[in-house]
Amino acid sequence: AQTVTQSQPEMSVQEAETVTLSCTYDTSESNYYLFWYKQPPSRQMILVIRQEAYKQQNATENRFSVNFQKAAKSSSLKISDSQLGDTAMYFCASNTGGNQFYFGTGTSLTVIP
Amino acid sequence: EAEVAQSPRYKITEKSQAVAFWCDPISGHATLYWYRQILGQGPELLVQFQDESVVDDSQLPKDRFSAERLKGVDSTLKIQPAELGDSAMYLCASSLVDLGRGETQYFGPGTRLLVL
């Protein structure tokens, strides 16, 4: 089974600053997908960004970007210009193209005004 | 924008009682997932449907949990009897096709269950 590790249970960042959330995963597959999901307090989980392992280019979505290090099996999420609405739990997840979708334990991010 | 619907949003029950959760995926989504999320942890897959067929229920405690998606659209997850350790958030998600193609899952708001 795959494992996804998020070693930062809690983080905080000043509004407008940049923060990076870490994620490592374990897989023997060569092609797979990595996801970052955001779960705001009492609200549903939504996709932030997706990275395809066979693409060398790091994924970017507005203020969110991934630093994908395939050899190190690492996928970090960088949030630029942090906003109060970014306060949430962030989950890293992996999918190798089979049925299973593995989530990490999450990082609780607080944006401080 | 289409969303995954779940009901109820909150459920309080006593142990040994039966509970049922309902999920309506985004229209046209063939794949439906039920996850359990214990406080402070990431979601864990309980069961996955492709249309009306179960694709993966290896983590579903089948002695007390059951799930069905009879017409390949909405789905029901049942627990009977409920135990204290079942207290958790139950999330439903759907995707257009099998995750084998790296499709994005869309999550519903969840049902928070408290077993007393």
C-alpha cells in the first residue's frame, strides 16, 4: 500500500506572506498523480492543485504551486500572498491510477491577519 | 456549479442503533466513493462504486457496514449496529470516470456522526 506523509501538523503564516506545506509519499509506480486538497473549517473538501508525475513541469494555479521532486518522492505546496481565506486543513493525496486514493494526515494552516 | 449532495449533515445516535447516510453525486459521474474521516486524520476509503457495481470495499467493516448504489446514481451507506468508534465524518465523493485516469474527486459536505 502507498503511504502519504505530512510531517507538519500545524503551520501559521502572516497574511500576504508565502508558506510551503510538505508532503512525501511512497510508491513503486512510475506514473501517478498527486493532489492537494483544502478543507476549510466546517466546509467541504475542494481540490487546490493536481500534479501528474510524468510531467516534468511543476503545476501552478494562481497563488498555488507545487514543487515536485520525483526522485525524492516529495510534493510541496507553496501558497503565495496568503489570504485569510486560505485558513484550512490541507491534505496531500496520491493515486497511482488504480482504485486507491491515499491521503496524508493533513496540515492545519492558519493565516494570521 | 454542480455539487455532491449529502444528508443528513449531522447525526447523533446511540450505540447499537442503525444509521443511514445518503449521497447524490454530480450528475454524470460514474464513480462514487465513501470515506470515513476521523478527527485529525485524512479520509480513508470505505467503498468505491463504478456505476452500480462495487469496485473496492476491502476497508469496509462488512459485519456492520453496508453500501448500495442500486441504479448507479445516488448511494446509501448504512451502519448497523453503530458503535462508539464509528463517530467520525463520513464523506462522499464522485468523479467522472475511474481514478485510473487521474480524475479529480469532488467531495460533498459530509455527514458528521456522533455515537453516544
